[in-house]
Amino acid sequence: MLVVAIILVVVAIALPSLTPSTRAANEAAAIGYMESWSTAQETYFNRHGHYASSDTELIKEDLIPEEPAPSAYAFRLDNPPGSTDRWWGSGNPADPNVTGDLYFFISSDGVLRYSLDGPAGLSSPPISLARKLTMVEDEN
């Protein structure tokens, strides 16, 4: 009984410190995954004459890997099927403030944008290299 109590105390102390690093890792994975869409979309366009309307299409063509931690973020390419002039997509935490704090948006300009208070869009600020580096440091 004493051993179980000690284990529970250790878990209670360790668990809160794991949560921020887990969120940072999920966010870093989401950034990497969404940034891979830019090159993949251009390759897809060269093959088919239009942009993919879902990340599943890009995965089927082996242009991007499977979604990272699919239960942590929900990813979506939102452009209509057959789009020839632009594309855009989003990545939103599956459970805000638990699986991630940041909402992401990327478009055919290749700029990844973020928001802390809900879905990001074209008017959201771009995520900076400094922010990415901070997130990677938080993982370690």
C-alpha cells in the first residue's frame, strides 16, 4: 500500500511537468507537417494540373507522411477540389490547451500563421523562426 502511495505521489509531481512539453512537441509536429504541404502541393499541381483538396490525396501520392499524432491536431486542406490558383489549410488542436495551445493556418504563399484564441487565418501573424526554436527547446 505504501509503495502504491509513493508511486501516486511521484506521478502527481511528474505529470504537470510533462504536459507543457507534450503540447510543445505536438505543436512542433503540426508545424513540420503543415510546412510539408507547400512543396507537396506544388508537386501535386505539376502532376495533376490542380492542387490537392485534402492531405489524404497528398499522402496517397507519397508526397507527405501520415499525419503526426492524429489525436493531437486536426488537419484540413480547405480549398475546393480542382483549385488551380491557390490552396489553404489549417491545423487545430484536438483538445485546446491540452494537446496544443496554437491554431495554425497555411496557404499557397507558404507562410505559416498562428493564433492563440481560435482558428488562424490570413490575418493571423506569421509564426517566426524564433517561436519555432523556442518550441523545439521546450521539447527538450
